[in-house]
Amino acid sequence: MPDSATAVRRRSSEVGRVVARTGNKTIVVEVTRRVQDPLYERYVNRRRKFHTHDEKNECQVGDWVRIVESRPLSRQKRWRLQSIIARAAAPPEAAEPPTEV
């Protein structure tokens, strides 16, 4: 039996998309998984949103990220950002209206 000083707890991780930035150092990550309905045997999408700690405020809406479980950081935040997997596509530059001379 491992002693408590050397025991390592395996933290769960999830991959999801950032759907909101709610305040300083906080993002909301939506994780989607496909499960089979037990009765009808049809595959359906199940979604869950996690409030996540983003220490450097580096995520934008639309980014794909990996999050890991952590100690409670606030009333709702129980996850923290581990890495950014893919950045969101940059929005096209707004075309300036022509100016009359």
C-alpha cells in the first residue's frame, strides 16, 4: 500500500470549446460527448459547461482547450486550464466604409 506522502492522485481532464469569458481569469468551457440512448439505441450529444480558471487570460471564445480538475478556486470554479489545443479562427477584418472626398 503506498504511503500518503507518495500517493499521486490522477486528475481527470476534458477537452472542450471556450463558449464565454466571464470576468477576469475565468472562462466557460463546453464539453460535448456522444452517448447511445439505452432504449432507442440512437446516438445523442450530451453537453456540459465547466467554469475554468485561466491564469493568464489567454483564451478567446472559440478556442479548443484541455482542462484539468483542481481544488475549489471559487464558488463555481473547480477546473483550470492546462493547454490550448487550437486557436479560434480570426474574425475577418471589418471593411471600412468608403469616404467621400
